Amino acid sequence: MTQAPTPTADTVRRLVRTLLKNGDDSGRGPEVRPVTQGSGHGTWWVGTRHVLRLAPDREATVRMRRELRLRDLVRPHVPVAVPASVAHGEWSPGLTYTLDTLVPGGTAEDHDVSAVGEADLAGLLGGLREVPVRQAETTGVPRVAPRSLEALRRMAVAAAERLGTADEFDPARLHQLTPPGAAQLAAQPATAVLVHHTLRGEHLVVGADGRVRGVLDWTGAVVGDPAEDIAGLALAVGSGAAVRAATLTGYGARACLRGLWLARCDTVVRLDERLTGHGTEPPALLRTQLRRAWEAILLERVTELREDGADD
């Protein structure tokens, strides 16, 4: 397979000049700069109003084309902004690009989400639940089976012991989730909805007032377990805010607690992987996400789930 070229500032500048007509008299076009430092840039700021994303390989090209279709489907259902493409095509043979309008604001890593912002998140979760699953699958969104919480719990227990030895985490905290409890929080049949699946802090656009303004990066969307998005919010904004938003949406205790424990086990496993030489995420971010996911919430203190799961 032919090696994809590495995008450079000159590559981006030439492409942007053909797409935008607001360059200066020199013909150089708007300023371009990579969103993150390092080599192999795939996302670039273009002036002050646009973001250019370049697919690095064929697999990313498929996801980007699917995302363009999906965003148009999702936009009418959610109360927050979904990026819109002002131009898209190929930046290299077989590799796509999309020039998107910039959604103004910071991220959930920059600003705390307010109580009104939690209502925005509830509207987001509710809107995703309203997107017709068949239409989402028609755009190419894959259907994914729910994860086994018991299997994840076992992985987390082993990881927690190693983190305990490193004085990073108290393994006894995982004793709250027993094997019967994990079985009771198994995903229920016929609950699959459209799931963003990467509701991390960097993908939530939050204003200085704490309102959630938009949601970025829909390339990982699936039809699957709604608890995965509740789990993502627990990592992004904390368990309390995530559960309150899910409850406002109408999700019951089972879905909320399943999302909570998915997030908690994930953070333990991912931090252990990073500290043992695997993974690339910054340890500081993983520790922050662990702290957010392990916030104590009132729901887990007062709820005793019934065996028949009637609370959902």
C-alpha cells in the first residue's frame, strides 16, 4: 500500500487557498496551524473560523465520510451544535478532508459544566435516543454489542492491585462492585440507541458560562449501549453531573449505575496500562478522569436494584 504523505503547513495552505476566498493581498490565505504539536498532523486551525481535518489512511477516510452523513442526521435532534462541513473532498488520492465551521468555546477540560449545562447534556442524550436507529445504520454506523461489565470488573480488580502497590489507588474501592452486582447491571435487551461513544472532555465544547455549546468528533459513533455515553460523561464532567444529566433524560437507576461502573473500571484499567508502559494518554489526564469517575453519588448509596430491572 502506498504510504500516505505527511500533511505540512504548505500542504494545508495550498488546499485552503482553493477553498476560501478571504486571503490577504499576498494570496497566502488565512493562517494555518496544527491543533496539536508533533508529527503527522491531521487537524489544523484555519484562521479563526474553521477547522480542517485530514484523513491519514483509508480506514479514517471511511469514518470521515460516514461522519459527514451522520452529522446531518443528528443535527435536528440535539440542542447543541454539531460541526458543519463547508467543503470536503480528497486532499490526496483516496484520502478525504473536511473543512468545518469552528464551534466557539473551550472544552470540558477548560470550563466546568453548570447546572444549565447539565440540562444541555440531558438534551444531547435524549436527542441521540430519538435518532432513528435504522437511519443511523443506513449511514454506515456499526452496531456494537454491549460490553461485559463482569469481564471488565475482573480486569479492573487485577489492575487495582497493581495501582495499590504503586500507591495510586485503593483496591478496596472496587469491592463495592461484586460479581452479582455486575450481573445485575448487565445491559438490557432492546435498549440499543445511537451512541457518540467518545464523549470525552475534549469533544464537549463548553462556554465560560458553563453551557454546553457543541459536540465534536462523531467518527466513533455506534448503535449500541447508551450507558457508554453516560460513562463518557462521567470521565468528562464527573459522575454526579453525568448521572444527573442521564436522569433528566429519563434513564433509570440501572443504566446510570451501569455507566458509572463502566467509567470507574475503565479508568482503573487505563491508568494501570499507562503506568506499566502501555497506552499513550497523559497520566495526569488519566488521574483526573479516575477522580471524576470515582466521585461518590447519592444514587449508589440509596438504590437497591430489583432483580427484574423494572426501574428502567
